[in-house]
Amino acid sequence: MSEVKSEMSDLLFILQKIESIIDTRLIGEVEPEDDEIRLIEEYQDRKSKGTLILHEI
């Protein structure tokens, strides 16, 4: 059980770092990299076509 809690804590930490990175991009503090722009465009394209598959965590 403690191993699961540890993994959950690690995962939460990583998600918070990702959220922070996304926030800095969204508010314009940091310009997105070319590969990030490409991935965002791919995401939007898949979402508009209805081919985006999200899995509940």
C-alpha cells in the first residue's frame, strides 16, 4: 500500500510540473517550442475529427 502511495505522490508531482509548464505557455510567459505547436495542432485536428481517444484515470 505504501508503494502505491509513493507512486501516486510521484505522479502528482509530475502532473503539477506539467501543469506549470502548460500554464506558462498559455499566459505567454514562455513561447512554445516548434514541436509543442505541432503537437497542439495535431491534438486540435484529432479533436475536431472526433478521433481523439481519452482514457479516464
